[in-house]
Amino acid sequence: MVAIDVPHAPIAGDRSRRGRGAAIGLAALLLVVAALALDHGAAGTPAWEVLGKIMTGHEVTQADRIVVLQIRLPRLLTGLLVGASLAMSGAIMQGLFRNPLADPGLLGVSAGAGLGAIAAIVLGGMLPATMAAAMGWHMVPIAAFAGGWVSMITLYAIATRRGRTSIATMLLAGIALAAMIGALSGLIVFHADDDQLRDLTFWGLGSLAGSSWPKLAAAAPLIIAGLAAAPFLARGLNGLALGEASAAHVGINVQRIKAVAILSAACATGASVAISGGIGFVGIVVPHLLRLISGPDHRWLLVNAALLGATVLIGADMISRSVVAPAELPIGIVTAMIGGPFFMWVLLSNRRTLDE
């Protein structure tokens, strides 16, 4: 018999090619937006010209060096990591809970981080002077990260029994825990003075204005660890889409996937919230938009969410610096004002697809 070579035709419904193409396009878009963001600022300093002179050994003024290397570059990298981590964490949570409305806030990380930051801002003056001086500007990020992790550990302990984590229990407990944390935060805010209330407002709306190399160095390892773990979750999250029993039957360690997913999302989100404050929209909307574009395959969804999340946050930061220049809008306002209507338009345009 003569063997006949049959070309491999794409499997019906397979969106791998679309996911791969989206990844290439989003990576190119991120590079363009990042280049524009680095060159954009109130000082009007041409960043790429300054970097070119530094790399070629030409003389650069101290002011230009500070603007580019100490202000814009750490801010750009912070926006890239924070946007990528929030969007990727949202994609992980939506896959884990099998719910497109899930976001990192369901872990209690955002609420706990908010409580930690509020406590540091309002009650930090009660600390001994030596301790407060030693912590300095680190006090709020450290308190926010600690608060987020305590909340996440508490929620995980509540939802885990006899070595098994109940996703339904975690969802309901997360809502209850967020409500209790919100009440406690309100009690602390009640005792805040006018200056503290202003700080709390801007922290809660999120901003990259305080970005610096020390802050980035403290948060980057945790965020990168969470991002690096994401690709190893893709197969497990794809399996969980069929249900926990079906995933276990095809050889997926369901409990391990749950634990690693929760840990990586909490690690990345906690570190991001600690250095940038509360930034909404990115974690819930970006993964959902990508599902409409390239499908639910987590092999591409997680990567594309990180790329698009970074692009969105860097772009929103550029807008926040431009609208009321030389002042800045909190970035959370920009993401909500632009992202909310855009997301509504996408949903209305795809109602027939979503209802099927």
C-alpha cells in the first residue's frame, strides 16, 4: 500500500493560530506604547535622545538624567509589571472560579491591602519614632502587602478542609471577608484627619506617581514570580473548565492547581497593590475581552492578558499625566472612565455570542 501524506488541517474551533497572532500583535503594541510613554512627560525631556547620548558616552545634563533614569524609567517598568500582574491574576481567577466576573479581589488581597494601607496612613503616627523612621516610605507598601497576605491566608484556611479547597466556599467567604474588612477600614478612616483622608483617597484610586527603583526592586521579584508561574497553570485551568471531576480523570492534580493559582495570583496582586494602590478594571475586563477575541485557551489567554494589561496600564498612565498637566489624575479614574464604556460597547456588540 502506498502511504498518502494528508496535510494537517486546523481543527474546527481551534483558536491557537488566533491566540498566537494576538500575542505577536499585543507584544508589538506594548513596545510602541512603552516607547511613547518613556518619551512623554511634563518636563518635555526627549527620553530617547537622552538615552542615546548616555549609551554613546555623550554629555547629558543632570536634570535630564534624573528625569529619564530616576523618574520615567522606573515608572514605566512599574506600570508594565503592575498591569501585567493584575490582568494575568484576573485571567487565573476567572479560570479557577469558572466565572468571567471573577477578579483578584475575590481572594481578599485588595481589601486586605487596603486595610493595611489605611492603618499605616492613619495609625502610623502611633508607632515609636525609631520604628517609623526606620520604615520611612516603606511603611505603607509593607502594611498593604502584609494586609493582603493575611487576608488571603485567612480565606484559604476557611475554604480548605481535609486537604481540599472548595471554590464555592472561597467565593462566598471572600465576599463576607471583604465586607468585614471594609467595615474595619471605615472605622479607621472615621478617625483620619483631612491630610490623611486626601492620602487615602489617592491611594485607593491608584497611581504610579510614587514609582522608584527601591519600590520596584522590592515588588518586582514577587510580581515576576507570579507571572512566571502562570504558564504552568494553563493546562490545569483548561481542564478545570470541564469541572473538577473531569479534570481529575484526565490526570490533573486539581488541589495543586488551586493552591498554585491562588498563591501566584495573590503574590502578584499583593505586590502590585502595595506599590500602586487600588487600580480597578484591568483585572476583570482585560481577560474577558481577550476571551471574546482569541478564545478561552489559557495557553494563550494568560500570556495575552499580561501583554494587554501592561499596555492598558501604561497607556492609562500617559493619559493621567496629560489630562490635567502638570498635575495628575489618579490612574484608577482613567481606567474606569475609558475601560467601562469600551467594555460595555464590546458586550453589546457580542450579545448574541454571549447568549449562546
